[in-house]
Amino acid sequence: MTEQHDQHEQHGKRSHWVFIGFVLVAGFLLFTEHRAHVLGALPYLLLLACPLMHLFMHHGHRHGGASRRPHRHDQDGEQP
């Protein structure tokens, strides 16, 4: 049983590496054939990244007045 299990495991590892090799070769060929299209779209992708970063990076800011925690000087009654 263990010999059969080892053969199955080796076959799984081999097929994993074959798949990774196939993806790398296919990615290289796609990039070399379509380099002008990919590099031509970079300025537009940069412009698209700006509003997306604005949307996702302002998520942590608390813009609502009701959920605002008081500052330390507000609790003590002292002004800075």
C-alpha cells in the first residue's frame, strides 16, 4: 500500500511541475507576442489605479462625526 501511495505522490508532484512549466512558457509567449498591447495600456492602468486607491485607502478613515473618539485633551478639559 505504501509503495502505491509513493508512486501516486510522485506522479502528483511531477504533474504539478509540468503545469507550472506550461504556465511559464505560455505566459512568456503571450507577453512577447502582445508586448505592445500590454505596455500601451500601462498609462491607462496607472490612471485607473488612482481612483481605486482613493476608494480603498480611505476605508480606514472615520469620516462620520458620530463615530469619532474624543481626543485626550478633550477628556482632560485642557487645550493644547
